[in-house]
Amino acid sequence: MANMTPEQCRAARALLKWPQVRLASKAGMGESIIRDFESGNRVPNPSKMIAIRRALEAAGILFVSDGQQIAGSLGVRLKAAGSPQHPLTEGEAGIIANSEM
């Protein structure tokens, strides 16, 4: 499994409309690991990198590898255009869009 850059991780989350906390939950780790990785402050150990990537791939992200470079850079994309958003799984918290109650 190829490495993933912080930029790819941020882009993948943006495509999925996931906050860092959701990716952390899906990958089975703390949010600080995702935050530190994406900001360039830390490179997670290989098992955590694999877990992050697998969580993103399970949600429909394809990583553009070195052999498939688009205009000379690495990237990410969704498996299929218009892929449905994945609903929250049991026990997973969502974000309240309107807090006026």
C-alpha cells in the first residue's frame, strides 16, 4: 500500500464532507493523530497510516498513485461520480447543522 500525503488526506475528507473526528472514528484512532498528520506535525506509524487509508477507501476514495499521476501530481477522487453519502453507523455521532433549538 502506497503512502498517503497530508494533502491527499485533507482532499479525501473534503470529497466525503467528513470532519477530522469522523475520519479518526472510522480509522479507530484519536482525532489528534489526523489533525497532526494533516498539518504536517507528525507522520503516523505505518499501521495507523494503513488504517486511515483503508477508512477513506472504504468510503469510496480512490488514491491516484505515482504511476497514475494527473498533471504531475498525486491526488484523490471518488470511485463514482455522484456516490451517495454514507449514512452514520450505529453509535456514530453526527454534526448538527442548525443549533437553534
